[in-house]
Amino acid sequence: MSDFPVQPPAVAWPTLAWPQRPLDDRDVEALVDQLFSDEGTFGLSLALVVVRGGEIVTERYGPECGPDTTLISWSMAKSITHAVFGLLVGDGLVDLDAPAPVAAWADDDRSAITIRDLLEMSSGLHFVEDYVDGEASDVIEMLFGSGQGDHAAYAADQPAEHPPGTVWSYSSGTTNILARIATDLLGGAADPDGGRGRMERFLADRLFGPLGMSSASPKFDDRGTFVGSSYVYATARDFARFGLLYLRGGRWQDSALLPDGWVESARTPARATVPTSERHGYGSHWWTWFRSRSAFSANGYETQRIVVDPERDLVIVRLGKTPAELGERVDEQLDRLRTAFSVVPPS
């Protein structure tokens, strides 16, 4: 694992505006051209931002999109939820290895589930993450069916299938349980709006605001819980700001926004084994990149990606609409783009 690179002294932090240094590299441009022109291979690409050494070096947009266009995160929002818990840990509000404070679990085996289990997707709860088969899918039922009014309650009511921490199972319900826990820790349970206002202010004041993510718009369910599994809208440049926070090890300007070691936890392999059917490995609400020992990524439906590569001092944001069967091809192309940049020697 490489150390997280620091922001070069001569490069301004992009809190107000992104420093740019256009890259004159035919190989990189050819890869970007392919990604946007070959829809049959890669699906529809809507935005690409490449940040190297803290500067935007390549940027491209698809039809009816530009630097000010906000696009959906889908499950990249899970990695934003990871940042929320980093802030709460830094505030001393969370013990990762204590039982998760979920009232519905108080009197049964689920009471042993910890926040660390939830962050690593190893709660042991039943949850079917299927975006096609609506009859079997819990994620569709949670977001659009009987659970749409209170996503966290729907997920928390699922039965235990395995002891906590033993079996890895990707679950959007797990993230929404975490989002409800975070809101309650902020004192939102008794608020008339269910704590929505508190979480909106927390995200704005502690995360989006300090990073300059002025376009970021989180969405909430009827209960007032942040839909941390799926719904943050932002520009590609603002998603790149979030990626840069993690590339810099949780530091922004002169401050440690996230506590020491929190970003490392994002890419540290989860304790439970990730099935070989998954292309990427998993850490803690971030994925480990499939062809790198140090890179990691925020991944979302339709192959939304924020790829963070500390060895290359690189962030790649790709947003678009790609059918599931083409997603591996996009990842392969993003990996070609990633490795078109040289490894940066340690400073």
C-alpha cells in the first residue's frame, strides 16, 4: 500500500475553482474518445473528469451535459456515507465495535451487529440486491415499493441469515440503516422532520461545504432519512472533489477533515470474504480496484465511478448510463486510462 500523496504546494485546493492543466497526451485522448464514441461497447458516457496532482488534466462531457450538469450518484453515495461516519468517529459519537443502536434488534440475535459489520457489508441480514428481478429484489421494494417511506426500517426488519461479521453480502439496505443511525446520533430522532434538517446541515457544514461541493444535493425518504445508499446529485467536478479528499488521506487544505486512518479503512479488505463473482474487492463502503494494490473506488449502478489511485496521484470520475452487461468493459477502459499515467515516485 502506498502513502496518500499530499497536495503539491504550487497547486491550489479546488474549494472555489478547479486548477486546470490540459494534458497533451494522444494515448489518453484516444482512450477518452473511445469511451465516449463507442456506445455499443461502453454504453452512454455523460461525464469524465481526470485529476492528476490536484489539477484537472482531462475533462469530457456527453450529450446535453457540461461542467454544471448534476448527475445521480447511485451507489457512489455509499462512500459518502462512509465519510459521514468518519466525521462522527472524529466527533467521538461512534464506537465501531459496539452493538449498532437499532431498537428493533434489542431483544434478538441481531443485537450483536456492530457498525463495523454494517460498514463492511457483513451484517448477516437477509437482503436481495437485484436491480432486474422486481419480484425477488429487496432493493427495488425498499426504494420504490412498501419500504419507500422508511428505507431503514424496511432493511432493519429483515431477518438474520448469518452471524454478524462472517458473510459478506452487498446491501443498499445496510447503508440506509447506517444513515438512520447517523441521523439519530445527531439528535434527529425526535425532530418533526425525522432529522432531515440536521443531516442536511451536517452534510453541508461538515463535508460538502468545506470541499466546495456546492452542487451536491442529497435526497431523503419520507421518514427524513438520508438515502445514503443511492441518492446524491452533483456535478462530475464535485464528485472529483470528494475523490480528492480520499486521495489526500482525508485532509483538505490545512485540516484533517476525516480522522487518521479513516481513509485507509475504506480500502482495507473487509474481514468477510468477498465472493469471486464480484469483479472488485470490498473494503468499508468503498470497493478495492480490481487491478491495483492501492487504488479503490466508489461504484454505482450503470457504472458510475470515482476511482482513487494514490500511487499515481490520480482521481477519475466517470458518470453515464451503461447496461450491466457492459459494465466490465467500462472498468477495463478506465483501468487502461488509469495505467496510462505513470506511478509518482514517493516524495
